[in-house]
Amino acid sequence: MDIPIKLDTSFLLALPISAYFFAINSQPYGFAGIEPTAVRYALSTLSAIFLFVSVLLHELAHSYLAKRYGANIDSITLLLFGGVASMEIPKKPEQEAKIAFAGPLMSLIIGFICLFTYNYVISSNSAFAQNSIYLIIWVLGSMNLLLGIFNLLPAFPMDGGRILRSFLARKMSYVKATHSAASIGKFIAILMAIFGIYAGDLWFLLIALYIYGSASNEDRFYSESGRSV
Ligand SMILES: [Zn+2]
């Protein structure tokens, strides 16, 4: 596949932020408590790099299927919050649903393979279990499962939002389906924001704002361009 892969400038922040996230969170989401500090940061940096390779594989899964359905793919861009594959939207809703599902499926498969390997190969072998480098497999497995599940949320810009829209688009026009899917996305964003405020979790609040903004953009884009595929 000859798809240009671009790095957004926000991606420059993404690596150190992810590495820091891995250094301060405990297992299975990070390496807090691993000593010495240099080893903790080395493991965190490696995990951040592998995480973005995972995000790239997620986007390639979308792109691969889209290409098989004959859609043109402009590029894959890696950003602060993950990746985006810019492509034509296929005219058939079932195809859009399958393309949207391919990414989370890839993340779930990587997640299960990593966790399976860690549980059945690494932790049962004492020679491996003592070396903290193998913890990367566990952390990566958990992150990929999270990535897969989170992307299945029925809210734009998550893939689940696109799957939802393609289901709605079988019964109504594309513009109406986008509007309904965007409204559901906004509703979920509001629930997440309330939870974020209640739990005092700034990340949840930021993600909620991001989802709300993306749902509004998606809705505006399709109603202004007047698409009625
Ligand atoms: Zn995706």
C-alpha cells in the first residue's frame, strides 16, 4: 500500500506526553514503581513508540479495507490524540461500517495477542518474568484493548460513531443519519463531562470536550455540504 504517512506537529508532543503517562501510571497502564528511574523512563519511551505503531496499524486496517472497496486514501496522519486516515467515504453504508470496524478490531486483536503472550508465555517462565522489559507487552496489550473499546463508543470522532451513522443511513438520508449520530455523540460527551467533573478527572473532561466539538463539526460539515448519499 502506498499511503503517505504524515506526522502532525501535535505528534511531537504526543510522544513525551505518552511516555510521561506511562512513567506515572502503575501496571497494567504504566511502569510506576519500577526502579531505577532511567529504566522506568526507557520502558515508558519504548511503550510510547510501540503505542503509536499500534495506532498506525489501527489506521492501516481502516485504509486496507477502504482500498479494497475502491475508496481513495489521501494519507494517514498521526496526531496528539491518535491517528486519522483521510479517505473517501464509500457510498454503501455497510462498507462504511466495516471500514470503521476494521480499526478497533485490529486494536482488539493486538491487545489480545499481547495479553495472551504475557500471561501464558512470559509470566509462566521465571527467566522472562524477572526482566521488566517484558512488562511492555502487558502495558501494550492493555492500551490496545482500551483503544479498541474506546473507539467503539458510538460518538464522533470515534469509529463507533461512524458505525452508528452507517446503521442509521440505511433508514434515512446521510445528512439526517449524521445529525442523529452527532446528537447521540454530544449526549455521550455531556455524560462523560458530568462524570469527569464528578470524579475530578481532567482527562475525561478534555476528551468529552473533544468529542462534543468533533460531533458538532461532523454535523455541520455534512449539513453544509448537503451530501445526501
Ligand atoms: Zn479508527
